Amino acid sequence: MPKTIIGVMGAGEHATPLDLQNAYELGQRIAEAGWIVLSGGRNVGVMDAVSRGAKSRDGLTIGILPRINSAMSDAIDIPIITDMGNARNNINVLSSHAIVACGMGAGTASEVALAIKARKRVILITEDLQAREFFRSLNPNLVSIAETAAIALEQLKVILSTQK
Amino acid sequence: MPKTIIGVMGAGEHATPLDLQNAYELGQRIAEAGWIVLSGGRNVGVMDAVSRGAKSRDGLTIGILPRINSAMSDAIDIPIITDMGNARNNINVLSSHAIVACGMGAGTASEVALAIKARKRVILITEDLQAREFFRSLNPNLVSIAETAAIALEQLKVILSTQK
Amino acid sequence: MPKTIIGVMGAGEHATPLDLQNAYELGQRIAEAGWIVLSGGRNVGVMDAVSRGAKSRDGLTIGILPRINSAMSDAIDIPIITDMGNARNNINVLSSHAIVACGMGAGTASEVALAIKARKRVILITEDLQAREFFRSLNPNLVSIAETAAIALEQLKVILSTQK
Amino acid sequence: MPKTIIGVMGAGEHATPLDLQNAYELGQRIAEAGWIVLSGGRNVGVMDAVSRGAKSRDGLTIGILPRINSAMSDAIDIPIITDMGNARNNINVLSSHAIVACGMGAGTASEVALAIKARKRVILITEDLQAREFFRSLNPNLVSIAETAAIALEQLKVILSTQK
């Protein structure tokens, strides 16, 4: 029986302190719910913070790495090495039951767009009003907004209960 | 000496009549400039229209196809068969000297975002104000707006002269 | 701390009864050693048998699936959905600390070749003498032969102790 | 109407003088036949030699490059930048109407195997008897042997006439 996998996306080097705090707390709450965290796997930004949060609650973490020599987060249990750069973003999205984006940037935007394209549910935790409006306009049924990690987790529970 | 390749992105089945008209004219103008048109290669929407426009002016056309059995536009000279679905969007972007998006949608949004991530110049021909504002906010130096195919071509000439 | 991942490759629909028996036993032994089994994830052939073997010993199993709608083995815990067909074979290889091939065929041959290209250690459990000779000729230092799953496991222990 | 594309594969840094000579002549003959040469696109080995041969006869050349910063052959007209390393080998194979391998090595072997998997016709120009026997054993209907570039071209003509 496959486990439930939640993809958490966000900036690497350009993540803000608030993004990192949200990602860490989200990792904790996803692990407490018994789900697996999937991220881009590098040792920076949201990828690292969400994985460390999950490990602090004994969760399992998957990192979909862009390169053979990518510097990996210490908090990754299962590194999947794609060696395909940002084309891996599509794998991140397809392998997750639902996606949460902490913050925004070009890479994160590509993942949110690919998720909508794949008809996956996406939760945005971002103060970027333009991002909220744009992605909601692409598909309001798939994209929701959460102000905090706690609210995102409540939304995930509803989404996952609907999928089953 | 590698040829100049312009990537033209846009919706497939959901393209509007205006998108198709812009794409067809853009294909004509790109071919007249002596450049190659690169698209997603299928026989629908912007991909098909831009390729047909280019062929009407004896241009060369590349189609980066998602599947082995994808229905291909009759106007593609060089089909590159990736069999990797939307992960091919990153190849579209990386292989183009600059990108023009005709219209907007989730797939197109992923390509624009990946282009910005790869630090490619992007021109948007779209009436979607939320898309314009969002992508301009991601990187105003890389993203410009064109009202018509003719204006997009003038912008491309400036961009390409700067790159050389 | 990333876990140790062993990639087990082999035919799908065309696996022989001996391949399936070897794969099942290999899955059991890899799980008993505390390692993770990685396979192509579908519900046929060596992929399915090695995953079921691992689950019979409470192991963890990863399946790198070719398509969104691939029929997945019931014994997969962590499905990674690539949607990139046989291009995923490179991900299988890069994500594994070492590779074992049970039997031989065109897909398996591509994975063994990609493993050698990536300088990974490969163990062949196959009676196909031409395959043994050919792959040994490509790189005798990376490719070894095992007559049984038990011998393959002894070889894996030596390989992994050397890598640390 | 899509053009006919012939994929020519072979070693990069480890190509032998005979491989390079065969590849150069093959490029000339493919161009003379009016077909396009597709290769891995880098500025070494068989990729470079076949592309230079084709350009010496005014042929068109496609290079499927592994990386954004790959050093490209000067003889490539159309660079397709995949940024996905050896996973691009599957694109090389799928995009070609038929494949010719000049020489042998791990990367070339992966392409021949992927070609057989995709049910493409493959011609081997190699003195490596183990490679000949192994790949012929995988599928004797798809794999043939040519002693020279001239013979390979005769075989290609037969193969392509059958496909139409």
C-alpha cells in the first residue's frame, strides 16, 4: 500500500526567514500526520527546512535531487538522483498527492504551474498577492491559500480525505 | 554555426482565436527573419499555428513532442521525440535563444517560469493582466510585454542583437 | 543520514520463472540486511517479485514508475512517478548504491550500460553468457557475476563496505 | 512533412581513429542521401566526426546536448539542450528513424539497448565481436552488422524504404 506523499516546494538560496519557519513547521506537522515529505532535496532553503522539520518528528523524507553532485540536506532519508536539473520539477509534482508552496520564485512557480497542469491540488503559503491571484485565476478549484502551516495542514487533511 | 532558435509557447486545445492568429503571424515573421521556430510540436493550438505560419514563409520548424504517439503538426520539419510529457518543457526553454508566450495557461505558465529560472528572455503576448503582473514581478529585466506579433518581433531583434 | 538503496533490475512481462525466484529471494535478503529495494515499480516481472520479497521481510520499497497510469506493484511503498518512460532508467541507476540485474533483456541491458557509464557497481544474475561476456568486457572492475541471490548479497556487502 | 533523421552514436573521448573515420564518412553519406544527422552534439569523438562529415556535404545536423554548458561541436546546426545527462540517450533513439553505432562503449551500449527496447533498427559498425553477438542475441531482426560506412548506408536505404 503506497504511503501518502506531500510535496513541499519553495525557494533554495532566496527563501525568506518566514518561508523557512513555515517550511520547518509544515515538515513537523506532515510527519505527525504520518505522511512522507517530498522536496527538491538540496541543503538550502525550504527543501532543507521542511526535511529537518519532518525529521524532528521522526518523519520520512524524500529528496528529488537535480544533480549527481548536488549538496544534499542532512535530513533526507531517500535521495532520488535525477541528474536532470529543473526538469525534475515535474517528477516532484507527479509523485506527490498534494503540493504546498512556501513562498514564491521562478522555480516554485514552475512547480505550481506543472501541478495545476497535472490536476494536482496546490496550497500556497505566500504573502505574494500577485502569485495568489495569478495561480487562482489559472484554476480556482485546484489552488487554495493558507496563512499558516497549521491551516495548510487542515486543508491537506480535507484534500486527502476527498481523494480516498 | 548554430542557428537562432525562437521558442513559441502557448495553449494546445484551449488556445483562443486571437492566440492562434498571433502565433501564425509570429511564425511568419520569425521565418522571415531567418530564424527557426521551436514549439511543443502537436497538431493543435499555438504549436500548430506558429509552425504553419513559419512554413508559409519557408521557415524551418522544430517540434519537441511529449510522447512517441503524439499527434504531430503537419508543419513540423524536425520532430524531437522526448516521451517525457511536460518535463520536456524545460528542454523547450533551454534550447531557445528567447521565448514568446502567446496566451496563457498552466502549461505555458510552467514554461515561462522555467525560462525565467534559466535566465532566458521572455516576451508575453497576452491580455491576461494577472499573468503579466505576476511574471514581471518575478523578474522585470527578463520579462517584457508585446501587444502584437509585430512588436514581439521588434523586441526579439533587440534581444538577439544584445546576446551577440 | 541517507539509507542504503539497492537497485534491482530485470524484465517485466518476459521474466523467466528463475528470474522471478531470484528476484523474490534477493528482495528478502536485501530487506534482511536493512537496505531499501529500488525497482521499476510495475506490477510484473522482476520489479514486482523483488518488491514482494522485500515486503515479506518488512523491507521498504521504492518504485520508479514510467507513466502516470502505470499499473504499480502492490508491494511498492514509495512510488516515484517520472512519466518519462525508459529515460527513467538513468534515475534508477543513479539513485542506487549498487545494481543487481536478474535476467537480461533490452531494458535491463540499457540499465546495466548506464550503470557502468555512471561508474556504479553491477552484479549480474543471469545464465546469458553473451551478456556476461559483453558487460564484463565493457568494464571488468565494475561488473561481477553471481550464480544465486545469496552470492549476490555477499558481493553487495563487500561492495558497500568498500564504498564507506 | 518531417525530414528523415539518422542517429549516429559512438564514444566521445574514447573513440578510436577507425571510429572517427567511419563516423566522418557516414556523415558525408547521410548528408548526400538528403537525410539529417542526429548525434550527442559534443565537440569530441563520433558526435563531432559525424557532424563534420555531414557539414562537408552541406547536410543538416542536430545535436542533443547533455548539459547547458556542454562544449558543442562546431558542426552542429540545431542544438537541443536537454540538461539531463545520459537520460537524453532515450531522446536520441526515439527521435531517429534508425540508429548507427560507430564503435562501442558503455554510453553507446545504453543507446543500442534503448533502441532495441523502442523497436528501432540498429546498425553496428564495430569490430567488437562480443557486442555484435550480445546485441544480435537481444533481437536479431532489429540489429544488423556493417563492415563499413558504405555498407551501413546501403542497409539504411533498405530499412527506410521498408518503413514507408
